[in-house]
Amino acid sequence: MNTFTVVEELGVAVVSIDLAGSPVNILTAAVKAEFETLLERLGAEKSVRAVVLISGKPDSFIAGADIEQFVGLPNQAAAEALSREGQATMDRVAAFPKPIVAAIHGTCLGGGLELALACQYRLATNHPKTQLGLPEVQLGILPGAGGCQRLPRLIGVRAALDIILAGKSERAAKAFKLGMVDELVPPPLLRSLAVAAAVRLLESGLPRRTRHGGAVAWLLDANPIGRALVYRMARKSVQAKTGGHYPAPLAALEAVRTGLERGMRAGFVDEHRRFGELAVSAVSRKLVQIFFATTALKKDDGVEPGTALPRPVRRLGVVGAGFMGAGIAGTAVSQAGVEVRMKDAELARVGKGLKAARGVLDGRLKRRRITKQEHQRAADLLSGTEGFSGFPRADLVIEAVFEDLGVKRTVVAELEAVLGASAIVATNTSTIPITEIAEGAHHPGRILGMHFFSPVDRMPLLEVIPGAATAADTIATAVQFGRRMGKTVIVVADRPGFWVNRILSPYLNEAGHLLMEGTPIEAIDRTMTRFGFPVGPIALLDEVGLDVAAKGGGVMHAAFGERLTPADAITRMLADQRLGRKSGRGFYRYEGGKKAGVDAQVYRLLAVTPSDRVSPQTIEQRLVYAMLNEAAMAAGEGVVRCPRDGDIGAIFGIGFPPFRGGPLRMIDDLGAAPVVATLRALQAEFGMRFAPCAALVAMAEQGGRYYDGVTAAAPQPLSGAS
């Protein structure tokens, strides 16, 4: 390998890291071996007095370790050995007899940051793409090459735990403020200033570092009593956020605690032991599989390779300035950096929409996701109209109008009359078939669905739905633009409910049946949050809006018949003008926009007396198996192109617990035959809605699975995608 190139300047060896054939630098086993050989050579060369590590990639210092290596780990002992090897490499850097300076531009994550932490000095560019962090817990592991030991000693236990336990990344400015880097520099000057820093270290030694935080830092970071309080509060916070389903954050907390209380060597031992346990755990395996799936989707345009020529999108039109339209507009300007023209029937609505879209930008600024300058540039890209002025220049238009077939067809006809010859029209419908919306259109090949989820700026999933006549380049263009908006994109078939709402419908329906049987609202929601969902199904109905849920439920009932007959709960709630959170009245009470507990009046409206006669186990079984059965049925119908897309859609679209891998992988874990047996038992007790679908029965009889090892079958093209 020739990953490292060395040039000497003023007695400083400037080592450029550039992994061949990869868009980013990663620490593979071969790269680490080559690096250690290089260190040995540089240590022996008398002309070399100091070293600078810098990247040859445009926007990446080192993106982390090679995730592929985790898949091949056969057991805990092998995982522990991998961690020990990483610790040993970083120890050699830390103990190197000559100063080593890390010159960081772009992503510096995981093992990349652990390497930088082992260096004597760090510079980082003040560029938005420069991010430093330890995201390991997101893969179900912990920083295993010394990160749990070096970061707390550098910036204090509180700041370090904030990064390690959440798997956070920080922009360079924040990293500098925390003390993770010693200098913040302009990108063009990074190399020269890094060499100057190395020379300065030779002449003057390491500068004295001052710990931030003053007296509070001393009280909480610098003495055992304060640290004990920090550990206790961190543990409480982690348990509240993870529900005990994710062991990595607590393991990382203990590795940090061991190192600070018993010394660095003991910390290293605890770190590699816990890394070994985590790396081969079921949770980590699932999270790594999700990582691979989302990485693959970033390169998947939803069509057969070579069959499409996606078009650039520089200008976006949005028809409908309501909540969804404003969310789409705000996300598009902030993430994709395109001009956005919003339209609604009245200027007052346009004004409200523009204000809401700027609210998306305000939120990103407040959370420090963008700078003030980026906020202003994005805001300048927004404009609005009550007509179609500006729309002839749009490359893509997304309509987010009322969920009515006639209204949407009218909008499509109006757009076709004003748009350019190659412009694409996308509908943000969640229920209406795309082929029906495109019926009668002059250019159905340029029409498709782009189903965003609410709130658009925070929900990571986008379903792209081709109609029967949608052209391949239209699909690829929509998928690529969705990714520019920061979305994970899956292409799904034009079937009622598409994928996410299809598998969600029986789950919500069953919650309604439980409610009408007198099962308490809190019991239903508590059971499913303990299962791992971010919110329970009743709370979700309030969030979605009971009017929206009723309309979607009606579409699904019409499409699938008695099996998806809605429970009467929502109808009774709507009769009392309860729409959920947006009206301040739903199954829950809302005060100041915040949930304030169950509204006891709901039971009177539903004419039920709450009772705990249904056990949490039965609640969970009825809700989960209703979803598993529907997922198997929809997958069998080809609603998703492969199991990967189905599971990612469930995880990112409705918050299916990531540690369970998704509904299709969960069927694999349980076994198709036991799932069928459970469904038949539920069918005998509760009726035909639990009858196992034909695809699942066939899989059980044949001993089939959705996944072979950790990979899924290759995606298959959908109707309209050729």
C-alpha cells in the first residue's frame, strides 16, 4: 500500500494520508500496519525532528475505523484483540519521541479522532465540513482505541461524556471551545500553520492548556465527589433515553469512570474488555447492519444502474404553503441549497408559509447546525407567490396541497401548463395512488410521489413512489434530490399506503381495538415505548392528527377490506372536535403545546371503563404481530424492492426499534414458523385480521428467511422504474 506520502519541510515530516480507491480515509488493518512501519522509520530518521499528519482527501481527515472488520469478528476474544491493537497503535503515537501534530480538515471521527487525541497538538480548519466526534455508540460499541481515556483527560469528564454517550460530532469551532483542538485556522493555511506549530513545539515545548469551566469544572471534573455526581446523572440520563435497550452508552460510561478513578492502564483494560463484549452483541450486529443499509442507499438511485440520466435540480417549486409545504421548503433551502418558490392561493398563506420555512432555518441556527451567514444565505433563497410566477424556471415542483384526488389532479394540470419541458412534478400524498393522480396528465413520465414525513426537517425518511408510467430518469432525479435534502430515500411501489403507512395501519388499528376494549391509554403507550418505539400508538395518533388518521384509515379499509376495518375510537373523537395536538385536544391533554397527561374524558366519549385486564405481554403481541404480518404481506407483494428497504423504512419512518433491526429482520430472528404459530393463536382469539399472510406461511413451510447472513437480496426494479 501507499497510503502515506512524506515530504520534509524545516525538519518536519509532513505525512499526507490518502487511502487509494476510497472517497475518505479509514483505518483498515493494512493502513494501520503501514502507519506503524512509517512511524518506526520516521523515529529513526535523524533529519526528521517532528511530524505533521494531514489528509490528502478534500473533505476528510480520517472518517473512522473500517466497519467491515466488525462483521468478521468471530467472538469476543477477537473483538478484544482488535481493540487492544488499536490502543497499542495510539500509544505508540502518544509515546513517539518527536512531536506529532494533527492537521484536521473535514471529518475526523471515531478512530480518526482517537488518533488525533494521541497526537501532542491539534489544529482544525474553521470550515463547516470539519467535524470531530466519537460516534461509536451509534454502532452499539464504544471508542475502543483509547478514546474513553484520552478525551475526558483533555476536556473534562462532563464534556467528554456528552460526546461519547450520545455519539455526537462537533463542528471545529465548538471543538476548539471545548479544548479538543488547540488552534482554529483557515483551510488554505492549515498545512503551513501545522508545520509552524510543529517547529514551535520543538523550540518551546507543549503550551500549558487551561481547562474550561472555572470553579464548576473543578467541582465536577477535578475531584472524586463531583465526578461521582456526574456519573450518577449521566447514568440516569442514558437510562431515560435508551430504556435499557442499548448497552453501549452505559458501558462507555463505566470505561471512562474506571480510567479516571483507577488510572489510565486500568481504563484501557476495561475499555477493550467492554468493546469486545459489545462488538459481538446482537444489538451491535443490528446497528452495524443498519449502517451498511443506509450506506448502500446513499448510492442507490432506485433504478437499474445505467438506465437513467438524473437531472440537476437548481430551483424547486412548492405548491401549498401549509405545515408540510413550509417544512419541505425550509429543509430544501437549508440542506440542498436550492432556490425555492412557494405558492398558495392567498398571499396571507404564502406569508405564513415563508415564516414557517424560515422557522426551520431558525431552528438549525439555534441548534448550531448552521452559522448566521449560512442562515442568511438560505433565507435569501426563499420566495413566494399567489400565482405561478417563477415556476416556469423550476426543475422540480412538489405539491403539498389538500389530500384530495380532484384537487391534486387540478394542481398537476395547472403545473403542466406552465412548467418547462423537462420539469418534474412530485406529489406529497400519503394515501392517494400516484397513477390515479397522473391519470389524464400530458406527461405522466415526469410525475411521481415524494412522501415526506412530519415534521419534514426532523424526520429522516423519504418514500419515492413511481406511478405506472414514471420514467427512470424522473425516479433517479427525485431520489438524488431527496438525498441532497438530507433524507434516507427508499423507492416503493404505488400501492395503497405505500410501505410505511401500509405496515403502520394495522398497528394503529389494533391500538384502537384495545382502546375500545377498555385498555388504558397509558398502558398501551407505555408497553410500546418499553418495546422500543419512541412514542406509543395513541400518542402517535395525536401527533399525526386524528382527521389525517381517519382519512388514511378509510383509504386502507377501502383497499384491503374487513381486515383493516377501523375501530370506532377515532370517529367518536372527531365527533367531539378532537384532532390531537394541533387542536390542543386529543387522547391527551395539551397545555402550552405540551402534552399534559391523558384526558380522562376520552373514556366517557368512547363509552368504555378503563381496566388493566389485558396484560402488557398481550398488548405487545397484538400490536407487534399485526405489523409483522402486514410487513410480510406487503413485502410479498413487492411494495419494497428488498428487505433492506423495508426495514430501513420502518426504522426511519415510524421509529421501529433499531436494536430489533426492523420488522422483516425481526421475523428472521423469531423464525417464520413461530411467527405463523403466534398469529394463528391470535386469530383464534381475536379474529381473521390476524390470519397469517400467504407469503409468511410459505416462508415458514420452506424454512425461508429474508436475509442471508447480514445482507439482503439485491433490490428489484418496481413497476414504472424501467
